[in-house]
Amino acid sequence: MSSSPKPFHQQPRPKFLLSGLIQCGCCGAGYVKVGKDRFGCASARNKGAAICSNMLTVRRETFEGIVIDDLEQGLMDPELFKGVCG
């Protein structure tokens, strides 16, 4: 017996804006929550430096702010907005 997927409004949502979307620039692994308000490379944290030596962490609020600012600036250009929405 297979269960049907839950309706969209009942599906779990990421807790943070960029959860599941951030990737390590060194190894391509996902960035995961590594502290109260920080994200870091999952491979570097869980598999060690032999896999990835990137121990850089990023404050969630800082990273989200940079992304939102860039989106706002990019979407203010009418030609870019047409490309995204039209």
C-alpha cells in the first residue's frame, strides 16, 4: 500500500529561508546548521578535512541579508525583471 503525498499546504517547510539551498564552494556539499545561528559545510563537519577543509561558517542573518539585497537590486532593473517574470 503506497501512501499518497500530503497536499502542499500540509508538507513540512524549511525552518530558514535558505535551508537546503546553500552549497560549499570547495566540495559542493550542502551547508547545514552548525550552531545556533551559523551554517557550515556538512562534509567538512561530518567527514573531516580529508573530504573538505572548508571550516568557514556563515551567520544565517548575514547570508540571508546578502541574498535578499542582491535579489532586490537585480529585480529593480526592468530588463532583468522581465527575464524573471516574463
